[in-house]
Amino acid sequence: MSSHQRSESRPETPGARARRPPTPGADERGTRRPHPGCDELQLLRDAQATLARLVPGLTEPAAPPGPEEHEILQEVAARLFDCAPYAHPLYAGQMMKPPHRVARLAAALAMWLNPNNHSAEGGRASGLMEQEAVAELAAMFGWEAHLGHLCSGGTVANLEALWIADRTRPGGAVIASEQAHYTHRRASELLKLDFHSVAVDRRGCMDVSALRRLLASGCQGTVVATLGSTALGALDPLPEILALRERYDFRLHVDAAYGGYFSLVADLAPRTRAIFAALAQVDSLVVDPHKHGLQPYGCSCLLLRDPSLAPLYRHPAPYAHATDPAPHPGEFTLECSRSGATAVALWATQRLLPLTRGGRFSLALAESLRAAGALDARLRADERFLTLDEPQLDIVVWAPRATLASEISTASRTLLQRALARGLHLSLVDLPAGLLRAHWPQVEFDARHVTCLRSCLVKPEHARWLERIWATLDAAWRAPLA
Ligand SMILES: Cc1ncc(COP(=O)(O)O)c(C=O)c1O
């Protein structure tokens, strides 16, 4: 997605209207300054000058930066060099993509103030922006009412969801699939809750029959469904899980940290659409703007569908909320201090790229789905590789063909290294033999786990770069052994 795109038209939010400076980007007489073009740092300087005019006492340090700071920043740049090129289309390893420019700039701008969204006093404007951005996320899932906020990551957001779940039904267990993110088990340990792991089907989705048996045996508590598992991008069967909730009364939390934004894609397959549509009926969910929402790290969102749960957060902190009696997101969070800059970055990004089905943001996600489908089709048509079922989102898992499971694992590691030597970054995933048997009946499973290759095609550019990705993979395959 190009950073030069112009904003889609969208109504001005009430908060923005209320707090709008006289004319953003205008000088003291209200004359709009010319658009500074596409010099990124000029955008920041311009906005910073406006902020400095509006906020008394917000000035640059009296002394200009000295040679020491210059040297340190040069050193920082040199240190940062030692990493993978996450923004490059040949980086197709983990689910990492660069934040949008407007997010980086808005966060940097807010850093001059460094607001703390733990209370209105710490960040009134950024708290309001958080509420607006979070309401837009809730609307994306068809929620008319919600209680929600941003937090530092999917792990903390899910932990908080389970903490609230336990407060609504004390002592219940946590029930999640074998492919759920590992932190659900850890969160259950922290909360001292029983954890039950439910088997998955051949696609890595929660096995509804296994869940039904567990519930029928008397297990109660919270079912965690994952929409977009980390390893496979698998979608748990939410409509069927909701049907079970009619019979067995449980709380339903959805971990959509990685997959949630795909609900915006216009032309999803009917089954996928039905799964995302079911999100309107769950009790809580987590979506991570720092995964598919173009945000810098430190930005997850927890949503509870029932605002009347707010009193569960009640805590004594008379010093935090005394000066401003209006409700503030920081009163309904597990964490205390939270970055206001994160909220500002998300707000700015959603201003530029509204969360509308079929809008520009969703088209970029559709490109990722297209890239994954195209890579999978290539692999499927090539005798050298073993594949699974078609990807459900934008993660593709496959392996070099071999007779023994242990040979497949070795070949996957070798191919990963050879691809890396040619600039193509992939990742590895260990999958249980039980999940792979149905896909690869001809393989002899001499190990309980098999290491496979995994590609997260999370950047829209991956679709355009597919030829190049494939050519690099092919060259890596053909390379003589070192
Ligand atoms: C499905 C899912 N849930 C939770 C998490 C944890 O999120 P975070 O790394 O932001 O703590 C991840 C991370 O990849 C994930 O994929």
C-alpha cells in the first residue's frame, strides 16, 4: 500500500470536532500552508510546529542537538542494521510488516507530549482518540456497544480477557485448541485456572466434536476460539461453537490478534465470511493493530461486548481520576500506564485508511490473501513439494517432499538456509505428525513432529513479488550443496 495515498472521505468524529485546533496546518492568520510534499520529516516538522503553537511550554530543548547525540544516533543506526529486512517483499518469514508512515509520524509527534492514557489527566486528547479508534475497531466486527481499549500486545489483551471472564464466572476453566497461541495456557497458569486443550482437525481448526465431548463431560468456563492461528492461519469454526453455546453455557472469547482485520475483505469465501460474521455474537475478542493494522509494536485491542462489565475493573486510585470525572479508557484496563502515542498513531492511520469493507485498507489485505493463494497453487502443482489444504488466510505451510518425516524436517531446514542465502526469508514451523498424516499418506512418520516451511505473506507487495519469490525458491532448491 503506497504511503502517498490520500484519505478516503469519512465523517469527522465528534472528538475531533470538539478538540480541533482552529485550522490544522494553518498559520496564525488561518492561511493554510502549502502541502510540504512527500518529504516525511517535513511532515513531522510541520505538525510539530503546529503542536508547539497550540501547547504552551512545548518547546524544543534550548540547545540544538550536539555532536554526541549525532554520534549516538549513528551508532544506533549501525546497531539496527543487524536484523532482517522486514519491510522488503522478500521477507516472507514471520507475520511482520512495516507500520504505515502516518502511524510512525503521528506516534513521533505525540512523543513530544508523551501522553499516558492511564487517566484523563495523563492524556485527555489521546484518550479521546483511543476511544474513537477503538469504537471503529468494534464497528468493524458489527458491534454496536462495547467496552474496550488498547494495550501493549495480544498476550496482555488475551490475559485481560481471561481475567474478566474469570470475574464473570469465577473458577471456570479455559478451553482452547491445540493450535491456539501458547500464551493462553500461560495466562491460565497466571490466573490459576484449569486449561483444556481441544484437538484440531486436518486444517488445524478446533474439532467441534472434541469440544462438544469436553463440554458434555461437565467442563465449564471460557472457550477461546482462534481466528487466524499463528502457525497455520487456521480459523476455528465459530458458527458451530456459537451453536454449542446455546446448549452448554460458556463464555466465548476470540483470539483474532492476527486474523481479525480480514473481516473487512469484501470477497471472502462464503464459509470464511460466515466465520467472521459470527464475531458479532462473541463475548470478547482481541485484535492486534500491530500485526495487520499497520501499527508500530505495542498496539493490541481488547473488546468486551457488554459495557455493563465496567464495574469489574473498579479499583481504588483516587489520585488518577480525581481531576476529570468523565469516564476515560484508562479506568477500564488491566494495565495502568499505557502509551498515548500508540492511540494517536492508530487514530491517524484509521483516519487515512478507514476500516471499511472493500476500502483501500481491505484491498491491501485481499492482496495478501491473493499472494498466499498463488504461492500455494504453485507449490501444489510442483512435485518437489508437499502441501496442506489451501491457506485460510495469508500463511502458507509446506515442505520439501521426502519419504521419512525426519528427512522432511532436515530438508525444510536446508531449504530455509539456502533461500536465506539468496535473500528470501521464510520461517519454520513444527507440526504434530497427527495433523500431517491425513495430508501426506505416503510419508513414513518416524518422528512425532515434522519441521515444515512457513510463509507469512502479510504485505500486499507479496502478490506482485510472487514471481521473484518463486524464482528465488527455485534457485535455492537447485543450488548445489555447500
Ligand atoms: C493468534 C495470536 N494470539 C496472540 C498472539 C500474541 O500476541 P503478541 O505477540 O502481540 O503478544 C499472537 C502472536 O503472534 C497470535 O498470533
